[in-house]
Amino acid sequence: MTDAGGLRIAIYGDGQWAADTLTRLADAGHQIVAVILRASPTDSTLGDAAARLRAPVLGPARINAPDAVARIAALQPELGISVAYNQILRAPVREAHARSVVNFHAGKLPFYRGRNVINWAIINGETEIGLTAHYVDDGIDTGDIIAQLTLPIGWTDGYGDVLRRVVDRMPSLVVDTVRDIAAGTAQRRRQADHPGTYFGGRGEGDEWIDWTASSRTIHNFIRAISAPGPGARTTAGDDRIVVWRAFYDPAWPNYTATPGQVVGRQHSGALVKTGDSTILVQTVEGPSGPVQPQWPIGTRLGWNWRTCTHAPPVARSPR
């Protein structure tokens, strides 16, 4: 432990929430002995924060390689903190930290283990997102829980809304958890007694709207991969469309008609038939940015035998 009572910490991470966490831990009196970046960081925020603090920076391609483990062990970290790091930390690298490694996960464990869990939680229509601090073990997000809290997800919240909420709150959870670990008052609750759920990473081509699905399902899907995700995708004839925003009111009537067909227009968008009801498509990507769709009534959206004879194209997936 440092002279000021703080811990010697190695931070594994990526992005703004890891950068904010680094700054907050340093301000709380902890000594940052290493900042371990992803081999291919999504942006420069964590590296920039480390440079401001003059903290040593590593970016090994394989974190569990013996040379990477030796470099980390030589820095004598007491605690490892993982925030959005994308490599599995095996036993040798965990054991290089006197008090092991704690992961901070944007999911309410034991549910929502895995990747892209903010997107998946919105797709599943959850009304809250969990933030969990847990020790890292040999599994994926299966270690003992130290602390957990939840944040709300509103009916019209998109991916960006929930992500900002998580990014804003995560550093405080990290600081509080590290404080409790340093004081010896941290709690520990096993996950092994609960089956939980696991979600794989979203891949190329997962953005396409299935207009035969329910309006609730499509409403959740569109908002779940809205900006800064890639946006939901559909087609209108030969045009490929990115749908950024849509709305569904559960009070709207259910009836049978052609899924994907534009059946009405309102001042805020186009009403499209789904598998059970309708959904109001409000914003799509235009030639120079987001615009309101102007499809005429009767326009058919999506890939089907009436509009084309080949499979939908592959598109980028959310990170």
C-alpha cells in the first residue's frame, strides 16, 4: 500500500469511462503503476489521461503472454481494475496483483454476462441496466460480486442515452469499490449458485430489421443500436436505409396486413406495418445527415421476393 493509504493499481481498459476512472482513482490518492490499453484502442482518451498523469502505458497484443505478465508483475500492482478491457485475464496475470483483479461490467450479473450487453438489454426491453463490480475468475463475468447498482432505461431511451448514463456513473462505482477493498470492508457474493445468462458479441449483418417481428421488438431493436451504434437497417426498393429513430405506442391496434409496408403518414414520420401492429419511423439517414422519411403510402420496406432476388448486404455492427 502507498504511504498515503491508497493502493498500487494497474488499470486495464478503453474509452471515456476508463479514462474518467483513471483520473478519479488518482485524485482519490491511489498510485497508478500501469495503464494497460487494448491492443487496438477504440479512441485515445485513456492513453491521453495516462499521459497527463505520467503513468506507464502498456498495450500488449496478448496480455497472457509470459513477457506481458512479467512486465506487469515487475510493477508490483496490488489491485487490477478492468473497465471495458477486451482480453480475458488468465490466472498468471491475475496473480501478478496482490489483491487480484476486479472487473466493472455494464450488466446486472449473473444476468447479461458477455459482450454488447447494453445493446442486448435494450433489445430485450429491460427497464434498468446493472453495473457490477466483481472479482475476475477463470470464467467470463462469473466471479464473486463485490457491489452492484442499477440505472433506469426509459421507453424511448436509445443506446447513446443509456451508454452516457453508464459512462457517467461507472467511475464512482470503481472509486467506492476500491475504497472498500483498501479498507477491508468489501463484501463478496458468489455467482456460482445462479445460472445467469450470457450474450455473444453482435456481428456483421445483425442490424437488419425483421418487419414480421412485433412492434415492441422492432421498437426496442431500433433504439438499441441507434447512435453511437451503426443504426438499424432496411431497404426501400434498391435503396439501403439506416433507421435511427422510431416510436411505438402499445395502445395502437393489432391487425393483420403486409409487414414492412408504409400504411400511413404523420407529421413526425411514416407509419410502417409490423408483424402485429405498426411503428412510426421518425428519423433515417439522408444524403447529408438524419432526416424524416418521406416514403409514400404503399412503399414496401425490407428484403422479400417482391423487391429483390438476392440476400441483404453485410453491414457494420455496434461496438
